[in-house]
Amino acid sequence: MSAQLDLQLSTAGRVSAEGGAGPLQLLRRAPAGPLAFAAAREPRARASLHAQWRRPDGMLEAMLPYICVLVLLGEVTGMAGGSRLHWEPHCQQPLTRAPVTALLPPRLEGPWISTGRLFRAHQFYYRDPLCQEPAHSLVIKGKVRLRRASWVTQGATEADYQLHKVGIVFHSRLALLDIARRLNQTQVGQDCAQQLPPARAWVPGALYELLSARAGQDCTVALGFTMHELSLVRMQRHLQLQPQARPWLVEELYLGDIHTDWAERQHYRPTGYQHPLQSALHHARPCPACGLIAHSDEHHPPILPTQVAVPLHLRGRWVSPGCEVRPAVLFLTRLFTFHGHNRSWEGYYHHFSDPACRQPTFTIYAAGRYTRGMQSTKVLGGTELVFQVTRARVTPMDQVTTAMLNFSEPSSCGGPGVWSLGTERDVTATNGCLPLGIRLPHVEYELFKMEQDPLGRSLLFIGQRPTDGSSPDTPEKRPTSYQAPLVLCEEVAQDFYRAPQHRPPLQKLLNSRGRCPPVAPLPFLCLVLGLAFLRWL
């Protein structure tokens, strides 16, 4: 049930071992999740004075099952070195928080990225989902040029980039063998594989070039590697409220999303974001991993702290921490309720026309059942479930959607009767709502995972949605990475790590059950297969 629950809007427009945000980021992209109604997808990001961040997808994901961190370093031309470094949600709607400022165009000069906008990035790949067994590291150098405000994705800036060099360091003989095996799968890759030493000649710390613009050499295509996320950029600042302390400035950089289909990665240009990178100097607190990543390099990959395994308990109400952005220019918030005693679920998908989630277009209510769940054999720590969607209701929230529904065939959405603004109608009898892409009954094969942040708050990760807006309606399409987490309503924090856009205004509790207690913000999380942090110099 994802932002699609098989709902594909014609107007809508880390995590993985297969196509999608993989190894490079412990988080992959996906629209709304197992219960997501609306063609959505997800994003990635990075940037800033040592900005450390996490991403939903990875670049060379196919190379390894897990990728934890990515570090981006802006280089200052002519300089040696550089700078180093309450909301109270209610279960029905997302929260409000300190004001967010979006800088258009993003200010990437100076300590972020030089006037020439040169950048240097590190990406660390691991053999395990905890990012404690390094396999290999990439060091990437290139140049970024901002172009114009995006005509497609409101609030974003389009950019061009050039790669000058990409190098790789193997941290074990096995890692060298893995990369050589992948290269040998194509004729172009075979030529590149011959440039690598035999496994017996592996030398710890040796750097091998995968791409050199000067020499005209490029082996990155054979590995499925691109940096297309640099073609869409957004930078934000906000104040993080802290108990008994002055507000703390947080700077974030959003980069474009990565296509979940490996075959499309080389050509896809993002229309959504990954999870944001955070400045190493001005990042959300606490962040146990930030210091480790900020002091790492290709020869010394960070070993992230051990996380305690949390069993999956689908009980209670889970809410989006803020406005969510999906590829194809979709903006929405989600609210799920799971009833563990009979394994039933229900969810609300609130859709908006703006990146601040202040202008509602329509709301979808869906409900059904889910299976007990089994441990995933592909994604360690994940649980595989099957969700059934058997009931749905639609509420048009603007004049355009209302008119569209009234002009549609009655038998295609809700049956006879007039649609009116703000009035909910049941669409179960018509097997869904064709104009909105809702089909009933519907089945989705999902991947779930629960974690706790350093403050003990419960987080729920739901499988990443396909970038093309399709549905994981067969076992083969089951996701292998995760979307941004939902928060257990009773434990939502004051300044939860936010989505790529402004948060919507705080609304009154609809169920009058009280407000969630204020807590500190969520730090970086290591999802199964794709997490990335950035840092700029």
C-alpha cells in the first residue's frame, strides 16, 4: 500500500539488493509505502559545510547489498583546506515546527562549495546493514553549475554537473573480486576489469581510477554509477527547538531522487528528492554518526555505532513527520493505524498541490488486512508482509479535483451522485476510483522494519515505492529498500527530522487524545541498504 495502493494519478505528476536505492544509501526511495495511495516516489540529497546526510538510494547499489554513508566535500579554489567544522503532532495530521527558510538559488559558494562549485564526495559501501564491515570506498571529484529554478519541481533549482575523477579503494580481497565480477558482465566492463589487479595482488589503501575525464576513461557506466541527483538541488535552514536551550540552526541540502529501476538510472532526471544531507557544522542534534563520518576518508571508512534490533510490532498509530515529496511532483502526508489483534490496518493519504502541504487537493482513506510476516532473506533485518486493500473512500479538497470527479463516469468512481468539496464518498462498490488510479481489491508485497532512534522513539520504515509509480503487486516487485520513517504518534518528537519541504501548519487534534510529548530531534538512521551523509569543505 503505497502512495499508490495502486493509485496512479494521471495528474501527478538503504537498503536494497536490487534496483532502487541500494548500497549507497541505507534508505531507498519510494512513494508512500505499503499503504500509500498515489503515485509517489522518493529522493536523496547532500551538501554543506561538512554536511552529513542520509540518502534513500545509492549509486553503485547493485555492487553491494549495503551502503551506508556518503560524504560530499566542497573544495574551495585557491585555499588549502576549508571550514570544519515543537512540534507536537497529532495523530491525524502532520505537525508544525519552527519556520523553514528555503534559499533560492541554493548558496553553494564559499565554505559549502567554491565559486567554481567544485565538489569532492566520498561514498562508503558495506557488506552488512549496520555499516560496520567496509567493502570499498569511492572518491568522486567534479564540478556543479546551478542553472535556473525548476519548472517541474516547485522550490528546486536545476543544475548541471561534470565528473572529473572517480576512484575506488578496496578494503578486502573479496570486495575486489565482487567489483571485478560485476565489471565482467559486459564487454565494456571486461576491459575495465583488466585494469584491476588480481585478488592475490590486492594492496590495502591502493586507489584505482574508474573514471578520468582527462584520460577519456569511464568504467562507472558498467557499474551503474551516476551522480544525476546533483541535477536537482534545494537548500533549507530552520531552527531546532531544544529543551531549556537556545534554538539550534540546522542546514540541510536536498538532492534529486534516484530511479529505483537500474535500467533507468543512466537516463533518469530527478523530479523529487532524497532525504536531506545535513551540514556537519549545523546538523540536527543528537547525531552519534556525524562525527564519525566527518572525520572519515576513502582510506578510513566510518564504522557506525551498533543498533539494537527491534522486533516488528504493528500496533498503534503512525504519522508522517511532515510534508513528503515524491517524484512526478507529488506532495502528501500519511497516517496509518494498525490493529495487531486481527492484523487489520487503515490509512489516510492527504494529497496537496504545493511543497509546503498547505493547499489540499484530495484525501484517500484505505483499509484492509495484512499477513503475519516473515523475515526477509534479501534484506537483513527486514520483514516481508502482504497487504490487502479492500475498502477506500475519497474526499475532494479543491475545485479542480471535485470537477474532475463529477465529469467522470459514475460507475468508475463512487457510483451515482454529485461530488462536493470536502465531502467524503465511499468508492468500494465501484472497485475503486479510476480517475485517481485506485483499484480494489488490491494486493501489495511489502517490506517493513522498525528501529529506535538514540532517544528511544519508535520509527517505522516501509518499503520504497517504484519511481515509475507502479505497484509492488507481485513477489518479484517487493521492495528491497525503505522510505523515510513514520513516527509512532505517542512518541513523535518536537523537531523530527523533516521531509524535503516545509512542514504544514499545526492543526487541532481530531481525536482529542492529547498531544505528543516534546522530545529532541531524530538523528541519522542506518536503514537496510542505503544511507548517506555529506560533508563539505
